[in-house]
Amino acid sequence: IIDERWFGQLHRPLHAATYYLNPAIRYLPTFKEDREVKYGTLDCIEILVSDYREQEVVHVSINKYNT
């Protein structure tokens, strides 16, 4: 039961965004940008930033972060 709850808690948009944006993790050779991480990050942005134009600014900033 504990394992099921723990596993379910870590698969949330906020956790995906934290994983994706954390430089200590992001630049490790073992970092994986899988579908769940990408969509979770996008979902988190949509939840936290309601204005579409501001969402675009966030996306541009994230793209700069990737380079």
C-alpha cells in the first residue's frame, strides 16, 4: 500500500516540472526527458499560469534554459 501511494504521489505535474527544471538533475548524463516529464511540465505551466500570453513567455524561457 505504501509503495502504491508513494509511486502515485511522484507522478504529478509539479513533480515533473521540478525534475525537469532542477539543474542538479537536468544536466546529469542520466537525465531522461520522457513523455511524462514533458507533458507534466506543460500541464504545470497551464495550471500555474492562466494567461495564454504569459504561458508563451514561460515556454520561451524554458527553451532558453534548454540551451
